[in-house]
Amino acid sequence: MNDILQHLRADHLAGRRGGLFAVCSSHRAVLEAAIALARDHGRPLLVEATANQVNQFGGYTGMTPQGFASSLRAMAAAMNFPQEDLLLGADHLGPYAWKNEPAAAAMAKAVELARQCVAAGFRKLHLDAGFGCCDDPPQGLRMETVAARTADLCQAAETAAERRPAGTPRPLYVIGAEVPAPGGALEIPEEVEVTPPGDVAKFIALTGSHFQKAGLTGAWERLLAVIVQPGVEFGNFSIARYAPAKARALSAYHQKLPGIMTYEIHSTDYQAPESLARMVDDHFTLLKAGPCLTSAFREAVFALEDIEIEHLKSRRGAVRSDIRRVLERVMTAAPEHWSSHYHGTDEELRRMRCSSMLDRIRYYWGHPDAKSSLARLHANLGSAVPASLWVRSWPEADPEAADGAAPVSPAAYIRRRIQKALRPYLDACR
């Protein structure tokens, strides 16, 4: 696995156009689906946790880096997935999770998170110092500031790495100031600006200078990737699709990157399979998949609820899961995870809460009421859904489930829907 990561750029320079995707989710159903897909195809798996999902305070998942790492490794072991093929990464490791605090306080927390991620065995670290804090200039950070903070985060990670057992592989780092907002954009402009190669060169040079000053020459040799924007993005109900011609200059600059450095791309969710494949061919070798996977989970659950309604029509006294209504109640009672992302009339907000591609609903599946409702949904449907119910209730949800074959378990259907969203990444990163 480590060789795959460190040789990505060399492979591209030699004409071998492979890549690697990262599953950026902490949702158990998503992780299990990803592990099963990678296992069944004999492929390695990179899983990344964002700083707001998993941190020293528990994040919104309630998990620390060590807790997340232990849980994921146990999951892989239970599913007979080789531990050596499982790689953990930290995404948006920086002050973003605490951007409403002063920069000094936010960076102190980010530095501690970097230490804990390395201690927990995270190998790939995205050092994300590109977001300003409450006392930073409102017009945005100077590139010099981003580079300096990036070096501070790396220093903390390297110090933690020195305390790891002898022979433990050192961290690989991803840097970048050209970072889309985590989880998708609030609004997509008519044309998403592609990162100019000159900006890439300037940021790498500045960051290299700060690494040298901090004595991080060894870490600099392990700089795996720089984040760039090739012109892809997604919003609530729209997608900016990859246009190879617009990214031609950026793609060509890949050969000038130093050391083992390649390109990493965020916000690739919902891109067409051929677009993902073309991005990898154009040297955008590290792809991220997140909201599109939890969105697939959500769509699967809602399809199952429609089947549940049909299934319980003839059962007097049966108690439905009402999972859509439960989630709507939970989300409106605690709007902090969606109110800054969704705007419009009451009806528009309702529609966004249940169907936006940003999928802010992913923050609420861990709520006790949502968990209880989901458990009832599974219980009501039993261990398998008869094909006749698929045909009558939701035939377009999954043709394979409605073709008259053997009944499908709800859990298997959910996994299949998630894997359908993930499979284009697997194929693109062949």
C-alpha cells in the first residue's frame, strides 16, 4: 500500500496512469461497503476522517483518532480485509474545525490533533492551513501565512512520529491552499476557476522555505501531494463537471512537481465515471469521495421506507419507522449542521434537508431517534424483501433487486447502493 502511494507520480511519468481514491466518511455502512468492495476486488483501501468528524474532543462522531483507528481496524479484521492494505488518513487537519476561534487557539488544537493522528497510526495527513480564523483578515489568508502554519502542523506530526516504535513508516503529507469548502460549495459559479500552475509553484516554494527553516527536510521528501482545483465542484442540486481542456496547463505542470509529489483533488463527488477516469489520466491521481457515498446511503434508506409503507399496509397495528419524519424533526430541532449551507423558503429548506447533494443529513444519523427509527425500519422489513415488493414499490431503485430473483436483505441493498456510487472511483483508479 505504501509503495502504491509513494510511486503514484513515478508511475504517471512512466506512462502508467493509476490512482487511488479516499473514502472520506465515518459512517459504518459506508465503511463496510468500501471494505467489502476493496476486499472483493483485491484492492487497497484509503479511509480518511475529517477534523470535524474525528478529533481529540470526539468530533461530531464522538470518536477520537485512536478510537476511530481501532474501530476501523476491528471492522476490517471482522470482514477478512488485510490490515496491510488498510491506510488511514486525516483530512482537513488544521484550524478549520475551530475557525470561529482566534488563530492561536485554533492552531494549538490543530497541532494537538496532528500529534494524536500520528500516534493513532494515521499515515496520510492533509495539512490544511488554508482557512482563516475569527481574527484573521476577512479577505483571506496570505499564502505566506498558510505556508508557515502548514510547517507548524508538520512539525507537530514529525515530533509525534519520532515517538512511534522503531520501523514504523513515517507520515506522508498533503498540502494545499486551493481547498474547496469541505463537503461541497454553497453556490457554484458559472465557471469554477482552475488553479494556475504559477500559484502551485509559488505555494510549493513558500512551503518548502518554511519546511527548511523548521528543519523538516526529511518530511519534505515525504510530501505526497498538493491539492489543486481542476474545475470540479458540487452544490445542493448542481455539479461543475470536469472539462479536460480547461485543466490542460495544470495537468501538464504535474511533471514539474518535486520529489514524489502528485495532485490531490477534493469535491469529486457526483462526477460522471468517464470524468473520474479522465482526471486520473490527466495526473489528478488522488480522488476524494464523501457526500456522494452518504447520499447513496440516504437514498437507499428512503427507498426502503417506501417499501416498508407498502409492506405494512395490510398489518393492523404495525408501527412504521417514519424515518423521513424523524430525521426532519431531528434536523429542525438542531439546525447547526445545515443552516449555514441551506437557504431559501421553508419548502426549499425542507427539500434540501432531505435531498441536497451536500447531504448535511449525514450529521444526524447518529442521533438516538434516527438510530431507533432505522432499527425499526430493518425490523419491519425483516431479513429479506420479496421481489414483488420491489416491483410494486420502488422498481427503479435497483433493477437487480426487482428482477424476480431471490429476496434481497435491506442491509445488502444498502451496501449495493453505496458500492454503486463507489465503483466508478475503483474503476478510475485501476
